[in-house]
Amino acid sequence: MNLTTKTALSAIAAAVLGTLGSPGSASAAEVSWTQWTSAVAGNNGRAFGQMVADDGSSISVSYSGQLAFWDAPGSNSFWQDGGGTYTSAAVDNGPGDSGMVALSRLGTRTLTFSQSVGNVFFALIGLNAVGYEFDQDFTIESSGPGHLGSGSFSKQITADGKYRLTGSGEPHGVIRFVDPVTTIRWTSLADEQWNGFTVGTYGAAPVPESSTWALMGLGLFAMGCFRRRRCATA
């Protein structure tokens, strides 16, 4: 195999690896936020909603735990974005008028999804110093001013392996859970007037275009040629 051929095959292989490792186009960052359709307030409250994926499929979302009040889609939007509060490199769009669930008391809560969901985003209003303690690891994606004021988030991992999110001031923003989930459990660490949340995820993963499949095929061929070459010269 001459140098020119090897260089060309190397370029093809690199392009394929880049394609496979790419996180996707900007459209992949569009988040489908839960449309909360019904709820019952109280110490044993319930709320129900749907996330609609890009392919039209629906993921059911249910919440159980203390519930102070809820905001139906299109009624009052508490999700005012002061500039990057609910958007980031990972999230193109905030919750808008999709609705919200508000909490006010110490206690444990559970979110349940009808199927395993990856890239679950959890948007918050006014968490302040009360804090949430989750059973799932997360990353802080964004924070900024919102409906109740402004502030910032911090994360700690507790001695018993829980993931704690606390705030300074009245932070609003978005966290993302690291692993796919079917349930998320967390504890509100103290009473307060109220804080709110909603959840969302990406829509259906985009299907690779025909040109991408062709590039992948060329890359596999290139890697096969290299392997055969190494075997022949060994």
C-alpha cells in the first residue's frame, strides 16, 4: 500500500470516527418539556403529564409526593428566562408555558416515566438554600435570574452516596441526570414558601442520512485495509 493510499484511508477513518463521536446537530438540543395535564395538591399529591418526542411517540410522566400547587400549560408561565437561565449548549429551549409542579414541604418525592429515558433535564424555580437530595447523579447545565429572583446552584455528594443540589439566593436553572432513568427519587430538605420544577428530554434520535451511512462504510473498509496490511507485514 503506497503512502498516498494510506493517507487517504487514514483521512476516511478519521472522518468516520468523528461522525460516530459527534454529539449531533444543533437540532438535537431541542428539549421536549413535560405538558402537565392534571394534578391533585396535598401532602400526598399527584401530577401527570406527557413528553412528546420528535417522532410523535409519547412518554408518560407521573409525580407523587407533597404538592403545593400546579400550573397548567398555557395558563401562567413561571419560566421567565433572564438570559441563559434555562438554555445552554445542551438545551436550546426553556420550558415556556408547558406547566409546572410546585413544592413547599420537607419530604420525599418520586418521578416515574413510562419507559427508560436518557438525557432527562430537570428545570427549577427558586430552589434557594432549602436544597434537594437526589438518588441519581446530575450535572448543572445552567442557572440565572427568573420568576423569584436570582442566585446560583452548587452540588455535593453526601457520605451516603446521595447527590445534593442547593442554592444561594433564589436560583433558577436546569440540571441533567447522568444516566437513563425510569424513576427519580429526591428529598426536599426543609419547608419553604414554594419552589417549582418540570422535566424534559430530547426527542427521537435523528436517523443518520444516507451520506453518513456511506461514510461509515468507507471508514470500515479503510480500517479493514489497515488491519490486513498489519497482518501481512507482521
